[in-house]
Amino acid sequence: MKKEKASANIFGLSHLEDFEDLQKARKDLIGELDAILGYDYHIHESYNDVAIATWEDIRDEELVHVGELLGLLFYLAPYQETLVNQGMREFQKRLEEMEY
């Protein structure tokens, strides 16, 4: 039997499942960022080159996951990409204003 999606129309999303997937992706993004923080802490606290190289590699993989999850967020809720891009432009403007 084909599962029907309930219409939620929350934040411009067409189905309740889309909203739930959006929330899951947000939680996953938080998890990836938390993992990056943990690996960075390990890297900066260690003097073991092998451990540092391993943690750096894993951390960098987590950054790729961040990009994938942002892509998913923007796919599920395109308006968010617009807002994130607006924030990037505001930051760039601030940065340019601070450069003498």
C-alpha cells in the first residue's frame, strides 16, 4: 500500500515528512559540527603526529558531511539557501568595511 503524505505546508514545505526530514537534517548538521569541535579539541591538545593526522583527516570528512547536509537543507527548504546567502553577503560587506 502506498503511503500518503500528510499536507503540512509548514515553512513552504509541501508535506509533513518534508518538515520532519528538514528537522532531522538540522539535527544531523549539529552532530557533524559537534564532531568537528571534538576533533579540533583533540588536535590542539595532542603532540602525537599520527593521532593529529588521523583526527585532521576525520575532521575534514565531517566538513564534507556539513556541505552535504547543507545541500539537503537547501533542497528541502530552498528559502533557507536564500537566507544563508544573505548572511554570507552581510558578512562579506562587514569584512570589506573593516579592511582599511
